[in-house]
Amino acid sequence: MKLDPERYAKMTRDALPHSPVLKDCLWAFFVGGSICLMGEILRQSWLLLYDKELAGTLTSISLILLSALVTLPGWYQKLGARAGAGTLVPITGFANSVVSAAIEFKAEGWVTGVGSRIFIIAGPVIAYGTLASWVWGIVYWIMGKL
């Protein structure tokens, strides 16, 4: 049986489950916003004890630590399955990707497992982020010379 592309597209649309886009977007928005709100609460708490610069550093460290701790029992992955992109807030999502890879390859040993594969997901982000910063830095420098 030969299907024309339009009929095949209709059959595919009919077979796919309906995706509640609005609900998914709202979940992502509120979960991402909650993570950011938690970061702001941490920052304000650190500001009670330290200056602005150190409070910002401690906030980042706290968010990374909390993200790692929530990743260990698998809660971050469950939240990510429900909230989608809302859990990709850069600092917590990055910490989650590093810890997840470390957990996944721990059985292979500390050197050949964790050590060599800990940045399997985060590595490209680091590499391309560094490359992009160099490129934009050069562009910025050239624009300043003109």
C-alpha cells in the first residue's frame, strides 16, 4: 500500500498523543520561577551575613549543592520529567547534568567511569561556551578598535 505524504501526515497526527502545551508551559514557568525565587531567597539570606559579592558567590555555591543533593535520589529527574525546560535554569541544570553523569558511570570506577565521563553532557556546553566567549570577545575588541 502506497501512501501519499498528506495522508501519512494525517495518520501520524492522529496516532500521536495530544500534548497539553499550555499546561506544560505553565509548569515550566512556575518551576523555573520557583528555582529562581529560591536563589533570591538564598541571596537575601547570605546578604544578612556577608557583602554583596560574597553573597552572590555563596548563592551560586548553595544552588549547585542543593541541585546535586536533589539529583542524588533522582528527584531532580522526576521534577524535570514533569516541568521540562523549567528545570534547565542554568546553574541548577548544569549541576544536575554533571551529577547525573557521575552517578550513571560510578559503577565503572572512579577514574574510567566518573573521572572520564563526568562531563559527558556538560562538556560540550563548556567547550562551545568557551569558544563563543572567545569569538564574541574578539568581535567586541574589533568593534572597539573601529
